[in-house]
Amino acid sequence: MTLSKGLQLKKEDRKRRRADERWRRYIQDLRRRQIQASLDRARRRRWLLALLLALLESTPMQMFFPSPDPAPTPAPPKTSPARKSQKKAAVETLSDYDRHYLFDHRPRRGEEHLEVYDGLTYSDIAAHRPRLSLKFQPIPGMPDRYRDEPVHIWTLLDHLGSDYHRRDAIKALKLLVDKSAHAWIDACAVGENGSSWRDLRLCRQRTPEMTVRDFPRMAAWWRESVRREAEAKIPDVDPKPPGLD
């Protein structure tokens, strides 16, 4: 009776582990589908936004919805130039305000080599977007591949698929996410407990901030799975019946 009971318990334990494995695979497949659906929705939103911006920048839309730019500062009076430089002075009389409403997207005279987009230079862009001119601060311990410029977490997830970049990408990834996820990242890097570097890509969300926050959550789920597997591997030792050596 005791041996048959032990076999029955082992059989039930085997069934439970198989059910857990099927459930884990189902959850992973569901998350992959959700990630793909999110990427498809984001791609469609970007196309619609680009179309809307193109319509707003068109000439007919500007006639009905002009940009609410502030009034320009008065230009200092200019002295009358000589006869030979009259043509050049006529071009330079246009202010930035006039150039905007006349749709004159040429670079200013003398700044042709500094043009970035539609007659704008880096100084023009930084004046309207101060956050773009913030000084980059390198992260201590960052691999040389990512040390000289800001690294995007989605770029690191893409580099995981390359054998040449994977080691540096994992090292940089640990510098961007919470320390509670480092053990899981190391396990995925070496393939312990059935993990793989592909599991790290499951943390990719709609925004970089959401992606960073998803790593500790996935690490907690991994630790719970390891604990349950360790408990499932403990054999059930029944006491021997009396009279048996």
C-alpha cells in the first residue's frame, strides 16, 4: 500500500509539473502576442501622426490655422548700402518672422553650411527645445561600445540577438534596470533553469520607461518559478514498513 501510494504521489506530481509547464508556455505565448499587437498599434499611430503633421504643415492648412508665433522683435535700422550691394541688402531685410509666413525655408545668408532642416540650424532648434541641448553624462562602468553617447534600452534588446554584441549589451542592461533583476539577467545570459537571453526581450513595452519597470516584475516571476521547481524536485521518502531491512 505504501509503495503504490508513493507511485501515485509521484504520478500526480509529474502531472502537476506538466500542467505548470503548459501554463508557463501559454503565458509566454500570450505575452508575445500582446507585444506584437502593441508594436502594430504603435506603428499605425506613428503613420497617422506623420500624416496629420504633413497636413498641418501644408499651405492650405496654414491659411486657415496659422501658427501662433509671438510678434518678432523690431529689427535695428539699417544704413542704406552702396549701389553694388543693394541686391544683397534686399535679401537680408527679411526677418525670421517674415521668412516663416512667406514659407521661405532657405538658410540665412552665411549659414548655408550649418543648415539642419528647413533653414534651421542647431542653435535655432536648441533655442526652441532646450532639452535637446542637455550635456550628456556617461554612466560609470558602461562598456566602451555604449560609453560615448546615450544608449536606448530598445537598442540593447535588439543587440541581444547578435553574438558579437550580446556580452556588452547584457552588461549595459544591468546598469539601466533595478538591481533586483540582475540575478535573472545573469541566469538568462548563461541559460540557467531553462532561461534564455530571448526571455529578456519579453520585457519590451510601449515606452522605454515601461520597459525598464517590467524587468523587476519578470525577475520576481522567475524567482517564484525557480522556487516552485525546486520544491517539485524534492523526492517523497516514505518510512519503511516494520520488518523490512
